[in-house]
Amino acid sequence: MTVTGGQHQMPKEPSVGARIRHERKARKLTLRELAAQCGISVSFLSQLERDLARPSVGTLHNLAEAFGLSMADLLADGDPGSSGWGRAAGRLEQSARYAEVVRADRRKTIIYPGSGIHNELLTPDLGRALQMMWVVIPVGQDTGPEPLSHEGEECGLVIQGRVGVWVGPAGEEEYYELGPGDAIYQLSKHPHRSRNIGDVDVLIVTAITPPSL
């Protein structure tokens, strides 16, 4: 994970394959064992470890869960826990006593390999009850065919672009098309996935509790 100057600079994509392989071997898991835990094929996992395939957001979430890591730590440079997404992650105003300001050019950023989708943390860190993110989905990109689900609840407000959102289990999915000013609320346990269906980058502000990264 690369820390950059907020929305003013596109962060460099991480090479996640070596990290996945390192974490798997550190836990003495075989390819077959880890693939079974994550609901993916052995061949696909092997391709991920060699950076020959693109992991969806859902697959990354499942891998992080299998390793007992946060998504931020799985995609971080350096050792797990070094991502800086814990307490005091946002390099805050030093004189703050009653409020904490995260400047636009000082946000922590995480980018998902292969898609260009990236999240910028608007709240100071992940050690709070609420997580707010500035989410960018480039033209033609999506969160992947595998839906994401986790504990909590979330709300998203579209700032720019048009996004298609699928919510619900396979065979019962509800589909919504959202544009600027539209908001969507859901229980995060319901499987969900998103796709940019417009001709400009989608910008969304999301609020999630408890933090999911």
C-alpha cells in the first residue's frame, strides 16, 4: 500500500502476489488449504501469487480474513501492522484537542491491484467506531464478480459518475443504478458489489461502522 497525497495523485499499485505467498508460507498453509478457505481454485491462487491474475476486492477480503490481517495490512508495504492505518494514521494537526483534521493531501490511500479502485481514509484511523472513505472507481472497473460481505452497516453517497450496485445473495440480487447525489444504505452482511457504468471516474463517500478494512 502506498501513502500518497489524497486525490491529487494516483497511488502506485502494489504487487500483492509475493505478499500472499509470504503470508501463506508463514502460516504453513498449502495452496489447497488456503484456496479452500477462500473459496477459490488452487490454480487461481497460484496465479495470484505469481501476479498473473487480478484478485477481486472480495477475494482480497477473504485472503486477509484467512491470514487474520486487515485489508490495509495485506496490501501494505513492509510487515503486517506497518500500514499505519491504526491509531493516529492520518498525521493530524498537532494542536488538536477537541477535533481531528485529516487534510486532503494527507490521506492514507489503499489501491486494489489490477483495477485502479482506491480508497482514501477520511477519518483519522481505523481505531474508531466509524470509518469514512473517499472511494474512486475508474471507468470500466468494478469490485469483481465475487461479492463482498462483512459485519456492520454502511452508507454511500455518489459525488460523481454513475455506478451500478448489486446487493443480496446469488439469485436474489437487487440492482440499483446511482448518480450524483444518490445515496444507498445497506447492512454489510448482505453480499454486495459495484461497477462504474458511466464514462467518468466514479467518486463515492462511504461511511461504515464498524471499520471493515
